[in-house]
Amino acid sequence: MTNSQDKSTSFVLFGALGDLSLRKLMPAWFYLERSGLLDDSLRILGVARQDITREQFQQKIIDALNLYVPDEYLDADVYNKLIERINYCCCDLNNHDDYQKLEQSLNGWNKPISYYLAIPPDLFEVVCDGLHNIQILTKNSRIVVEKPIGYSLESSRDIHDKLLKHFNESQIYRIDHYLGKETVQNLIALRFANSLFSSQWNSKSIEYIEITAAESVGIEGRWDYFDGVGQMRDMVQSHILQLLCLIAMEPPSRLNDQSIRNEKVKVLQALQPLNENNISKSFIRAQYSDGQISGAIKPGYLNEEGAISKSKTETFVAIKAEIANWRWSGTPFYIRTGKRMAGKITNIAIHFKSDAHFIFDQDQKSSTGNSLIISLHPTEGISLQVFTKRHGVNEGMRLRSDLMSLDFIKSQKLLKIPSGYQRLLLDILLGNQSLFLCKEEIELAWEWCDNAYKIWQKSLQPLYSYPAGSNGPNESKTLLQQNGHNWHDE
Ligand code: BG6
């Protein structure tokens, strides 16, 4: 297995001029540079098809940093230091001869080299073969691929087979940037370092759990990608199921990649497949129509640039998921995610059961039961809803609900919480795989999603609609209300 002794200081980024590279990866490198976390010997080679010079590529990076890094963090010394590390190689990935140019560009670079494929999966095989043909791969080379890996269980297996032709499992880094987010890692600390929570973390004490990833963005000019994928594959298959695994898994025996992955796999194995009897009460798909966000008119999905008018691709899903194991049987996990919703909100809400014997006025009972909200966006922190007596001699024993809140930026006196990519890029260089996915997790997640799609189509369920700028379709509220539950922000 790759380990930290095999530090990599050579990084090759395929798709260097793409959206992921310029919007997410370059700012992440910038912040790492700013924090002094990059080894002096690190060199980065951007690879893309456009025939531009190194200087033009560097300028594009500077432009991207100016766009995506807030002014207060921008620092010319830092980005000059960063772009000095960066070189460029123009390469048509389908042209075998072009790999010679790549070989020349990498001549003399330190090994092991990490190769990051920020390119469509149908190019993975040709790139891996190309690298193999120029005999540049060693047993410690690393290959990094992004979610979604494939489109279905079958296509993901096909991609894995192609990667495994030239790399073994310990060389493959499958990224889900949610796992690099500080607050996602904090789930492990919260659950397993606080006996207050660990002793209550089961269906005896927890009534239901919500996971919300609402986005105000639409498809941002990515119609070709998104229409073939939909919100289920784009957000649920990896990001949300990973959050669900971290909330639901048993305590790992150790904090290492193998133990954590094993526990996540067990959750996915226990995740109940949706079936024809429960699909209408467990799975809502919807698409946004014309609407407004903060006063600005937004086109519906079918009116987006490049849209094919008859598309039935979902931009919103709400799901009632169940985990059939000793810990969670009887506690539903509600998932909700959509594009073009009222705002960007990512959070997890854990709703604890109220006490069986209620000594206060019975009319107050419906509002009791503590909730723990773990927020990933717009703030990163946790808040616990607790009940206290209303102060005032004339209030009797009327209860009020208050929030005990912890904002990680304030409590830890941080300037900024690092992005998921910062942590993950560093881990790739260090050879630390604990925050990357294993093949089995991905395949189990696909199996569950594929089945949900299949049953949904077979049972002729409607595709609902919601206006851009709303909280999704009303049917997503009904999904919870039928069990006496509510989304905590509704
Ligand atoms: C990406 C999806 O993986 O995650 C995007 O492809 C989505 O469609 C993004 O917008 C959300 O990430 P974050 O970190 O902004 O919640």
C-alpha cells in the first residue's frame, strides 16, 4: 500500500483548463501555498488540448484566482510562487504521438508522479494506456479520478477494469470532495469523541435524520453533462450517501482508511433497496420550472441554454432511506437535494425522540424532542436545540426552544475553513488514502441508485415540478408528513 514515505512532489493535471481545475483545484493549490504547506520541490504540469504557451496558461490561472479567491486572501507573492511551479503541455489525449510531448515535459521530474484525471471518464482508458506506453508509470504512481465514477454499476465496473489494467487498488484515489470538508470529518469527532452523543446514536433515541444539500445554482452551462446524469447521480450517489455512511456507521476499530471504509461498506450493504410497494412514498423526483432567486428571473430547466425540451432528467430528489441493521431499524433517513432552490444550504439534522412520560402541559408536547443540526453551508458548525423554562413569574412552566450554537470559524478563531480539495490534494501527495473511496463503496452506492431509478421508471411515478427559488416540490414535504415528521426548516 502507498504510504507517506512515498511522498509525491510531481503532479500532472489532465483537463487543466476545465471548470474543475480553474474553479476548484487552482484555488485549493493557492490556499495550500499560502499556508506554506507545499514542499519546495513540488512541480505541477497542466495538460490540455489548447495550444497555448506556459505564460498564457499561467495567466489563465491568475485570472481564475482573481475570480475565485476573495480579494482579502489574494497575495501576489503567493500566486507568483505558485505559478512558478506550474508548467503546461498541450496534448490531444486521443493522439498517441502527443504522449511523447508529455514524456519530454516530465523528463527529470521526481517520482512518484500523481496523475489527476479532471476529464470525462470516456478518456480514462486512453490516458492510462498512453501513460503506460511512454513507460512512465511505476508501482508508486498515483491516479486520481473524480465522482461520479460511471453512470451506473455496470459503467463504473467498466471504468474500474480499465484503471486496474495499469494501476493496483492502492494507487487509485477516488475523490469525493465532500470527504475532504472539515465539517464532514468533524462528524467522526462529534460522534466518537462525545459520549453524550455516542450513547444516544441509535434508533432507540433518534426519531429521524435529515440530510439536505440544496443548491441555488442551476446547471451552470453543463447541460450535456447534467442531463445525462441528473441530481441523483450528481449528488446522491456519492456526496450524500457518503454523508449518510459517516452518520450511520459503527465506530471503526481504528482511525485508518481500511477500518473506516469497512464500516461505510457495511452501511451501504444494509441500505434497503426501494421497491414497488414503497416507491411512491419513498422517492420524489422533480424538475425546476421558471422562477426567481433574490429577485432575479431564472429560466426553468427545460429553458436552460442547450436544453432538449422533452428531457425528464430530475434536478431535485427527496428520498426516505432505511438502514436495516440493529442500530438503525425504524429510524428513517430523509435525503433532499436539488438545483435552483432558494439558497445554498447543506446540513444534517438529527431529531431525538421526546420522553415517553411528559410532565409539562400536554399541548407543549408536540414541540419537544431535541435536534442536533450539523451545518456545512452557509456556516460550518453545530447547533443543539434545547428546551428551557420561559423566564418570567407569570410564565408558569411554559417551555421555550433555544439553540446552543457553535460556529467553527468563531470558536476556533479561524480566518477561513479550508476547502475539501485542499485537504485531498495534500493527501494525494502524502499517499494518505483514508479520505478516498474504495471500489466496493462506489459499486454498492451505484447498485442502490440504479435500483431506485429502475423501480421509479417501472412504477410510472410522476416527475414533479417546483419553481426556481423555492424549497422544492410540495410532495417532498408530504414524504415526511406521512410519518408525522417535518423538514426542520419548513
Ligand atoms: C459536484 C456536483 O460534485 O458538487 C455539482 O457535480 C455540485 O453539481 C457540487 O454543485 C456541490 O459541491 P459543494 O461543495 O458546493 O456543495
